[in-house]
Amino acid sequence: MSRRTLLMSAAALAAAAPLAATTTARAAARTPKVLVIGLDGALLNRIRDADAPHLDALMASGLTSVSPLYADPMAPTLSGPGWSTIITGVWPDKHHVKDNAFTGHAFAQYPDFLTRIETAKPGLSTYAVASWNPVTDTIFSAKVDTRVSTPEAEYDTGTTSRAAAELAGGNRDAVFVHLDNVDHAGHSYGAASTQYLDAIHGVDAQVGQLVAAVRGRAGYGSEDWLIMITADHGHTDAGGHGGASAAERQTFLIASGGSATAGSTRYDIKMPDVAVSALAHLGIAVDPAWGLDGRPFQQPVPDAFDALRPQLRTRVDETGIGGAVVGFTHTPPAGWTVDNSAMGTGGVTEWRGWAFTTDEFWTSAERGQWRETNVRARNVFAVADGDEWVDKSYAGTFDSTLVSPAWPVTGGRTATLAYTSHYRQEAPQKGEVLVSYNGGTPVTVKTYTSDTVSKAESLALQVPAGATTAQVRFRYTGGNNWFWAVDGVRITSG
């Protein structure tokens, strides 16, 4: 079988204080619990097309985010890598799952989130049930209190009934449920089929059963449930997955409860965030030493590039990108500049010097050339793409510098420059990171001349005595070569 927030006067504020304190105390007294439901092979756009009232209600009551996956060479868009990423909170280059055989996995180093719960708070009760047995047999460890691999004959019906019983009558603190039939319909009939919509309607009813079981609990009023719905990969219209198309790489998060804002849409969420958000909701602090790639959706991190999303425009010269897709601008965010004084002329407009773009837009320019593996960038990021720039008549070379604002630092102390870097090399191309202090001469602190695939960089800066500001430059030079993408740039002073 194929598988998948008035200002108040001082008097009013004083009057409200006791009420606020009471509300806070009540919230603090509620017991946090987590339910994660995995819908194998489900596409968010098709959920919106389908008759899916329970999923629609969860979207209305919480947040919704579309999140792109990787593709080869990091890993194909298969269930093994997909569920491993969601459940462990790290990308495939860490958990090492490349296919559905799980050969060489690193779950001992990067265990599932239920195992982390058991390790941090062994008094909590954990439960996992799956229609695709490798989820419960392999990804979740034996430290989980209860793992159930549903017999094939029972399939999603058995998985749902078992999970509903546990949610209604048990006292579980963290539950994971995997449902498979949408993926089965995708393989058998394709994502464009009525059968795929019917499968979504069916699984929506099962999600409804699970949510009803939670809300029908005797102690529900004293509990704080976070419900998250996600998927491991998408499907092509004709059926199937594993490749680099937008449909195959599409995953999503629907989160209701906790601190999720009702009816909100987010663009900064990635699939490793599911595991970390569950931990955060249960009050488990993430140790940086764990090396997790996810971050709690409850704690969004402001980023200057992301503020550009309303300014993004549609294509100009690119022919592979849909005419309605908005996804690029050359206008930098406040405080940032782009120096194109040495930049060649002509070329593809979208990529003439550093540009600000999104995964959806950039990867559509040309698939299968590692752009899909820029997984540690979020929302809007900066790109210097010599390979795409030369696809239209041009003169000169690609020489563009992205310049940051001047950040405050303390002279004589160590500061940290952090950013994500996704760099693909072909000589004579070069990427340089330069730092200047108090407007002085920029000094190179790192040079890229070899492939660095989606890496979170952290560079220690020795701030000169007397320096009060530091400014960063990212200079990319080359021609008909490859690209460099950076995101999340910040300097923190020690």
C-alpha cells in the first residue's frame, strides 16, 4: 500500500491590576498539554479547497504557516526525512535520514521531542500512535511512555480511535498522532483529484474526533492545550513526491491554543519548529548544546529583511516564476544599503546585485541547483545570484556588497556576528564578510571559496578599544557562477 496584542489612565490601570493578576494566576495554574497531528502527504492549498470544517476552524482559531522543505542533495521529499525533521527539530543534515530506510540515522544525538520531554520531565506522560509504523517503531524512541504502531488492517480508523480514547480518558501530557490516508490518495490518484479532496475530508473528520476528545475532557477547563497540525511533504498533481517541485516541498503548520494568534498567517516558521514549540509549551528550556534547528513559534524573532515582505514585487525577466508570485525587491530595509558601484550592467533584473527574496520566488527561478537547501533562512532573505543574473545579456562581472546598519558594540570586548549562510561555489567566485568599526576601513573576517550549505554562522569579533559601532559588509564577486544567500544577520555585544 502506498503511504502519508490602550492605553489606560493611572486609575483605570490600578483598577485593572487585580483582574490582570487573577487572569495571570489562572493561566499559570492551567496545565500545559500538547497534541501534534501529522497528516501525511497533505497539501495546505488542497485542504483549503476541500470540505474540511474542523481544519478550517483550527486555522480560524490559531495561526497558519506554509513552510518549504529541502530537496536533494540534502534529502528527497520523502516521509522518512520529513517526519524525522518534524519530530526531532533538526534538518536532515543533522538527523541523517535520507530516505525511508533510516540507514545511518542520528536519533541518539538528536532524539524525538517526546524523548526529550521524558528526559527533562520524566513525570510527564507521552504517547505516540502512527498508521505508518516507522514513525513509532524507529523515529520515536523506547523512552516514550507508549508507542503504538497501528495494525495495517485498522489503518487510520484504528489510529484515530486509539488516540481519541487516550485523549479523552487518559492523562497524557504530550501526544503525537500520524494519519496516512491523504498520502495514499495522493499516490493513487494525484493531488489534483477528487479522491485526494475526499481523503482530506475524511481525515478532517478524524481530526475533529481528536479535537472533540480533547475538549470533552473532564479537566479541560484547567488545561492549556496546544494543538499543532502538520505534514511531512506534499504531492504533485499527478501523484507522488520526492522531487524538488514547489508542491512536493510544501509543508505547513496549523497551531491552535497556547499563544497562537487567532486567524494569523506566519511566514517565518519552519518544520523543525514543531518539536521545539511543543517543548516550549511544556516549559522545557532548549539547551543550545542540543543543536536544534527549530525555534518556538511562540517566540518570534524580529528580522529586518522580513519587514520587506509587503514591498515584494512580481517577476520582471524571469520566465520560470509564476506571473502572480510576489517575491523580490532591490530596496533594502531601513539602515541597510546595497553598493552596486562595481556591479556589471544588464543581466536579469531580479538578480542585478544583492536582492531580497523568498524561497517560493528564488527556487522557482531554477530548480535542482541547491537553492532548495537554503533551509536555515526564514521568510525574506538576501541573495546574490550570479548564475541567474547572467541568463540575460550582460556586461562586466557580478560585484555587489550588502551593507548593514552600524550596530552598537563595546570597545575592548568580544562581540558575536551571527547569520545564516547558504553558499555554492564555482571559481573565480568569492564571498567576503567584512567588518568596520566607527566607520573605519572594513576588515575581512571570513571568506567563502567552497560550498557552505545552509549553515548557521557565529563569528567572534574582537572589538578594538574605543569602538562604539560595528558595520558588516557581505561582498559577492563572480560571473557565470553560483550564488550566496544570507539571513538573520545580527551583532550582539559581549
